[in-house]
Amino acid sequence: MSDALSSAIVRLHEACIPDPSNEARRLEALAAEQNVDLAELVARRVTHEPFSHIAGRRAFWTHEFFVSSAVLDPRPDTETLVEAALTLPFDTVLDLGTGSGCILCSLLAERLSTTGTGTDISPDALEVARRNAALTGTQARASFIESNWFEEVEGRFDLIVSNPPYITEAAYRDLHPTVHRFEPRIALTPGGDGLDPYRVIAAEGAKFLSEDGFVLVEIGYDQGASVLSLFKQHGWRDVACIPDLNSKDRVIRAKAPE
């Protein structure tokens, strides 16, 4: 083991980075790839900057996506939403709060005849999404608009998907520094009880869906009953909760009201 790697392990251990030996080796490989000093990357990681931000990429579904501090880091839990969406028929899809664009681009890459629109309130996030559309070869079938939920959306879609901010205000304060310091608050929490985005989607989403279209939204593991109730109150049909690979509530699926 080199002196540089040993020093990296010590620094990562002192910073309470999980699995410092493995993390140091990942950073060592990245340093060689980027042709930079290992110490430079370690200095960033000990501040709890996510490895994905240092590398500039994060694997999700079947692609590696560009990520930055402008967007929520794609997580494996969200692949549950992509998997569920691919069981449904759709030619057009609307992705609300697209962030990195990982959901929309993954769906378009799987369904080569489909088109989609991604919305986000953040211009910086939309730039990341456009970059990822180019990376995944879906840019010709993807459009992106700056919009606060449905405000600038026009037309109807066969499918609406969203991984909205849903962390409660209280829980946000207790997030790990890797998340709290480096991912945008606006993508993590709407404040309050975390349910406001679902209230908007449940109340307004049907106006933007084709007949018998579906909506799929990611939820927090403890929000299943609350979000189910919201959609049922607004007349959505066939409302169901889909678990993730850890058997935790993760996605709500609902069919457009009649």
C-alpha cells in the first residue's frame, strides 16, 4: 500500500467517512482517471462532499448521469418508479421536478417511440437535465421547461411521473451532512409535513393526463397512507402503493379520474 493511500485512509477515518479503506481506493482510481492528486480528492471527500459530485457522475438504471450540486443525486430507490412506469402503456410522459432528468431520460431510452417533457423550477437543474438527455441520446425526444409544477405546462400526457421533494421540515434538519450541505434544499423538502407537492399533483394532475392515463410519484417510506388518501380524495382510480426492493412503501400509482 502506497503512502498516499495510507494517508488517505487515515484522513477519511478521522472524518468519519464510512468504509474509509474502500472509499480511499475508489478515490485513488478516480484520481488516476482525472489525472489529479489523490490528496486533492480526499480533501473534498472529508468535507462530506458526495463521491458522485467529486466524480461528476452517478449510475442510475442503465446509464451514468452527470450530477452536480444543482440537482438531487439519483438514488436506487427511484428506480422503483422507473420500473413501475415501464409496465404501463405511454407515448408521452411529463416529468415534474425533473432535476437531473434521470427518470425522464431513462424512460425515453427504454421506449424509443416516446417523447417527454421535464419541468423544474431551477434553471441550473434544467441545464443538468439537458446535458443528461444528450448523454443518453434522448435529446431529440425530450423538451425541458422552467415551471413551478404545472404552471407553464400545456397539453395532455399519457403518463405523469415525479420524484418531488417530500422530506419534512423537521427531518431535513437531521439529514446527513453529505445530503444537507451538498444537495439543493428545494429538491429535498417543501417544508412543513412534506406533502404539499402531492396535494398539487393530486388536485391538478388530471387536467394534464389523457384518458386512462396514469400518475406515478415517489414517496417517503412512511407517507404511503397519507398520499394514497390524497389521491383517493380527488377521485383518482386504482390507487396503489408499490414497495421498493427493501419492501418499503416507495411509489404511488394512480389512474386518471373518470
